Amino acid sequence: MKRLLILAIGMMLPAFSAMAEDASKKGGLNDAEIAHIVVTANQVDIDAGNLAKKKASHKDVHAYAHRMIGEHTDVNKQATELVAKLKVTPQDNAISKSLKSDGKKNLAKLNGLSGNEFDKAYIDGEVKLHQQVIDVADNQLVPNVKNEELKTLLVKVRPALVSHLEHAQQIQASFGDKR
């Protein structure tokens, strides 16, 4: 079951990347779509963090979940304020729909786990998600964004995403090969 969950999470993320590449080939994403992707990606991580905050058994996983909730909520607040200021309505698109769907599937699978199995699956998912989001942001979102303030926000949050990835990798390494 544990290996199946990790495989399922790993299979979801390439779909996100493939959709971003497809959007780029079709002339790119517009700012309204990029804004929606940003908000959706943050919300997916907030939702997973809320579940982990309730179910995590390892103190480091619990602390990481708390960090994800706080920091991704802050980014969503900044993004929401920016799109309101710019009078841009975030626009749903294939990537944001895929993120939402994959996030719901991930939550359903994580809900069925507990203890160390939950902790490892949550952290493995966070490592993969943050690697994928950084890649898509660098290669698809930032190059396609037209509005300088939105681009600045994307660039500004990148170091936090890298820090989240590194933090998750440290926790993942502390689990060792006890899988």
C-alpha cells in the first residue's frame, strides 16, 4: 500500500508538468491563469498541511506541516491582494484543475494512512510537489508572466519553495531506509 501511494503521487506530478509544457507550446499561459495556478498550488499544500497537522506522529513532520500552512497561506494572501489591485480575475485552466484534482486524490490516500506510514508518505509527496512546482515556476510560469508585479511575487517566493524542499528532504533523510 505504501509503495502504491508513493507511486501514485509520483505519477500525478508529471501530469502537472506536462500540462504546463503543453500550455507553453500553445502560446503560453496568461497572467490570470498563472495567478490561478499560484493560488491553487498554495491551497493544495495548505490542505495537505492541515491534514498532516492533525495526523502526523513525528514532531518534525508536524512542525513542517505547520510551516507549510503558515507560509503558503501568506503567499496566497499576497497573491489575492495583488490580483485585486491589478483587477485580474484568476482564471481556471487545465493546470489548476489538475492540481485541484491531484490534491484531492492525495488527501484521500493520505487519509487512509497513519503513524510513520502517513508521515513518510506526506513528506515524500512534499519533496516531489516542491521539486515539480519549482521546475514549473522556473520554466513555465515566470517566463510567461507579463505583469511585472506578478513576476516579482513569483521570483520572491522561489527561495521559500527551495527552503521548503530542503526542509522536507532533511526530514525524509531522517527516516532513512526504514520504509
